[in-house]
Amino acid sequence: MYAFDADSNTGTGAGLLWHASVIDTAHGAAAGAKTVNIEATLDSGCSDLIPQVGITSTPVIDPSSGTMYLEATSEENGAFIHRLHALDITTGDEKAPGPVAITARVPGTGAGSSGGMVSLDGLHHLNRPGLLWLNGVLYLAYASHCDDGPYHGWLFSYNAGTFTQTSLLITTPNGSDGGFWMSGAGVAGDSNANIFIASGNGDFDTTHIPATELGDTIMKLFYPGTSTLSLLDYFTPYDQSSLSSGDVDLGSGGVLLLPDQAGNVTHELVEAGKEGTIYVINRDQMTANNLHYCQTDCNNKDAQITQEIQGEIDGLWSMPAYFNGTVYFGGAGDSLKSFPLTSGSLSATPSETSSHSFGFPGATPAASANGNTNGIIWVIDTSDYGNPGPGPGPAVLYAYEAGNLSALWNSSLSAGDAAGDAVKFAVPTIANGKVYIGTQTELDVYGTLP
């Protein structure tokens, strides 16, 4: 982990405040611990994060305690370990109660099971979605490296004060896959402590309600603090079987919780996956008549949810962004597109599209504004991230005027503005009049023009 002065790159350390390896003995690892070389250990042609894997999800900070929580994986004496850490944001030192190794063993006959039990396999699982801190509870989610099995989707809750594992959910205890991917987007939570998350391709149970196997499913979960994490509600697309067999994950995209809406449905979420279908869902009751999954007379659409829009965006390996009554999508190989939102319903077609098309994996937009005015939509083109593709090559930061998506600026216009080599799934961070983007070898900071 690295901490930089957000406003200066001069002085002692040239803006670097501290850095710390979380796989040394001071942070709980065994002597000789090292990052995981996936190319050498899996030997499967998996091109994710070649060659070294360490911290792969976005950490979360509790500002009230000055604590950053993060997950890191390491290889130690031939074993593959995942740990949850608590770092002091002013020093990088480990704080109590961290760290703790993340383990799990539950009943099941699914992929990788032994003796009727399924365990979290430290080698094959990867912490992908960003961490969530909510009401003193930490949530961490897992899929795999590429689709290298055996793996399942795992969601863990930990007490942030004690690092006690309080509950967990496994998506496919008697099946396989169903990982939580979401292209790095974070686990989502609302003000009522409900958790929202989307799974990818994997087995789905069409027999039981609630389903016991939950591939390609958007879930609403709740942890009351005194009992287990419970599945309150869920939605699974009518074409789940073809999505799963074709590796067309629903859960490649992150879940966006919208602000309260006028109209009949106040609390909504928006999500889209590799198929490019946009789902608008009532968070209070995700499907009409609790028809979680449509099996008959579906007419190639999921009529039991609030809204479904097909064919207007390319597949999403990112998540949408909301600003000032509009939702923005950056599909893979697609333009940035804006969909106005009126009384809880999206326009059936985009109102504006950007002139630039963003190659795989597409982009997660971010908005800056002065209240509701002077809005700018920031997007990073990471298509030259290099694995696969023509890269490595520089990330390119684009700025568009909110509302009409007219191009304002991009970092390729001047050699002096060029960013470092691109990182897959990178998202702009905006604060204090600056835009920060992470690249392979440097942190790039953009400010107002002189």
C-alpha cells in the first residue's frame, strides 16, 4: 500500500507519505511470504494480473477511526493465504484487531468439495469487488482467477472491531462457479443495511424458492448483527441457462443504487452485464409477485422487474454512474451513453453518445460538479492494458460535458498530459479540483488548466 499527499508531489518523499508491504511479518505474514505468481502456479493460460497477485480489490476506509481495511493474498510455505488487514491511514502500521486469515468450510457437494464439505480454496479464489464497511461490519466478496476452477462465489461479513467472521454466503454449495466479479466494483449497501451484489455464470436452482444455487443473480442480503447473513430477495434473468453456458455473465457489471425516485417505485438499482441488457429493479421488492425467475411465457424478457432495456448498450465490464437525473454507461467496444431517468424509469434509448468508442473492457464513468451545475463526466480508456490486446499502452482520461456528452478534453492531446500504462478496470477518483488515476507504474494527477 502507498499513501501520497493528495495536493503536493514536492518535499520529503516527493509526496509519498508512507508505503508498507502487507506480506511481511509486521503485517502478520510468515517469514519469506511472497506475492502469488498465477502464471507459474495455475499454468492455465490465465492472463489476469500477470505475473504477480497481491492486493486486487479496492480497500475501504473508516474515517472515524482512521483505519483502512484491505485484503491481500500471498504464498507462504507452499500455501495460499488471504488476509484481512486493518492499517493506520497515517502510518501504514497494522492496527488491532488485524490481521486475520480468511477461511471457510461449509456443507456442500459442489466443485472442489471433500467429504461433503466445501472450503475456500486460497489458490483458485480471488477477491475482486471492492470492500464495503457498513455499520461496523466489513463485507468481502470472491470469484476466481479467470474461470479457473474449482471455485464458487463467496461473500463474507466480519466484525470490524474484532475481525470475527460473523457470517458468509456461498452461491453454489452443491454446484460450481457463480463468482462475484463485478469488474472491481464494490459491494453495495443502502441506509437500511441491506447488501446488494451480483453473481456471474454458474449453476442456478430452478426448483426451489428461494434458490439454493445462485449463478447469474442479483441478490439482496441482510446481516442484522446478531445472526447469519440472510438472502432477503433476488432476481435471475429468464435466459440464465444460456448466459451461464455461454460465459455471458450477468455479474460482470457492478450494482448501482439510485437515489430516491419520484413515482411508484422509490428505491431502485440499475445493473447490466456481458449481454448488455439493462435491468432496473425495485430494491424493496425485486420482482412482482416474488417471481424471482421467469421460466414460462417470458417472451424473451423479464416482465417481473421494473424495467428491462435490451440492445442499447454493449456488454458491461464496469458499472454505470448517476448524475443529475441521468445514468451513464460505458460498454466494452461502445461509446459512453446517457439515459435520462424520469420518475424511476430510464429512457428506452440513449439521449446522447460520446464520439469516442471505448475498447474492452469499457469504462466506469465518474462525475464532478458544482452541486448540480458544471457537471463533467470523467472516463478512462484502459483498452491498452496489455493483456490481451495491443498494449501495454497509456491510459487515456476523457472529460465530457454532463448532459450532452460533448468532448471537453482528453489526456492524449498533449504529450505532457500522457498517463502511465493502463490498468484494467481503473476508475477516476475526483477530489478538491483534481482527478486521480492509477496506472501500472505511477499515480497520475490532473488539475485545472493554468
